[in-house]
Amino acid sequence: MKKYAFGVDIGGTTCKIGFFETDGTLLDKWEIKTDTDDNGENILSDVAKAVDNKLAQEGISKDDVQGVGVGVPGPVGSDGVVHRCVNLGWGVRNVEEELGSLTGLKVRAGNDANVAALGEMWQGGAKGCRDVVMVTLGTGVGGGIIVDGKIVAGANGAGGEIGHITVNNDEIEPCNCGQYGCLEQYTSATGIVRVAKRKLAKSNEETSLRSFGELTAKDIFDEAKKGDEIALGLVDEVCEILGAALSNISCVVNPEVIVIGGGVSKAGDILIEAIQKHFIETAFHACRDTRFALADLGNDAGMYGCVQMVLD
């Protein structure tokens, strides 16, 4: 094993880059702008320049670098081919081959939510486990499933798309994916607000939630912690949907731990306890002792997971 590696988490606005020792020590991290002009044509060359500049700055030879791991916001096949990244402007692209040619280093690529799960398994909330489900509750709902230490990517790299499990066949508004009744429509940060606005529109009950101009998921959890009955009911409703969905997933992969990450996870214990309560209600008996944990690595999870891919 060589001494150094890079983890690159490519997002729609910035690329987060981490420079690591291969024992998991993060030596430095920084961001560069994600240039989405010309259908993202310059993104990989910008990443390659950032890697080269860091090695020159540190006086480190490429012979001492294990490789570069890359997380991208879209499906990635086991061959390193990305199948459409809308946020980056990419169609079908072989990230491993292209960045490998630009850097002269070994490159591994994976879906951003999947590599975040790998990061949490390697150095975060799921450290020491080899069977892990991670759910990221942010603007959308992402997921990563790890079985026996390996990411479940699937035939087209779409494995672990937890946010697009159908949980409501009666939904009349479409999800961003074009389907109806996806988990993401109820348990993402935007989905939680959507559920709240529907409930407030149908009820005249008094609640502090009506005092907010632009209601957020954080507001809902904060008011629930203060004891607002409507907010508490919303938290329970959302967590019932998520807990039931996770109990179904557990019947398939039987994880040791389910890690909850993303911006909504900052709600903390009130979120975890409510999800776990409803998970237990519907879980198969052999899965009911599944542990729940909050993600530890925050926005750095993807960088850690990218490095773990290179080491594997």
C-alpha cells in the first residue's frame, strides 16, 4: 500500500477534494468550483490540475500515491462509466478512464451517496461494520447499501436509490424523477415541508409553525422539541414513512447498522428515536435489533469513501 491518496467529491457547485494518508488520516481538504459550462467538459481536467498542484506543493511523487477516488451525483457502473449526471451536464462518461489518463494515477469512481456510505463504514458512524445502510436526508433522499463490505451498485449503478422507493400509490404530484409517491417526496428536507404545508392547509389547529414565513424542516423539528403538537405529529408521520421503508430494506440486506446523514440528521435524537420506533413496529423479527446511528463525517463522508474505494 502506498502512502497517499486523494478523495474527490464532485457536486453541482463545488468539488470537495481531500488529501489523505492511506491509514485514513486527512491531511488537507479544499474546494474548487465545479465548471458546468460546455456540459461539464472541464470538470475532470480541473480536478487533475488540483491533484497535480497539491503534489507539486508537497513535493510528493506520484509513485507514492495509491490513486484518486471520485464520487459523482449520478449512477456509476462497476466499469467506472457514469450514466447521466444532470447536475454536471454529463451524459455517458468513463470517469475512471478519463481522469486516469489526465493524472497518470489509478482512479475509482462511484455514486456520491454510495461513497458517503463507504466513508461512514471506514471512519464514521458505521466503523467496524460490514453490512450497512446509509440514508442521506437533504434536498433529496440519497442512499448507500453495503453488503459484506461491498457497495451494492447494481447493473447500471442505480443500486441504493432509496429515495425513489414508492411509499404512496395515491400521490398525485410527481417526484423530480417523474414517478409518484417516492420516499423523497415525504422525508427529504423539502418533502417534510411539503407534508407540513399540506397538513396546515387542511387544519385550523393552533401551531407555532404558522408563524414562519418560509418554513423549513429545521423549524419543524425545533418546534417539535419545544412540544408543539402539530410539529410532533409531523415528525411522527414522516418518521413512520421512513421507518417502514427501512424495515422493508432490512428484510433484503439485514444491515448491522442504519446510518442517517444529510442536513435533516442534525435534528439528532428526536429523529433517530422516531425512525427506530416505527422501524421496530414493522421490521421482520430477526432485523428488529438493527442499530441506528447518526453520520459522523458530515460533508467529508464522500471524500473518505472515495479514498476507501481506491484502497479496496
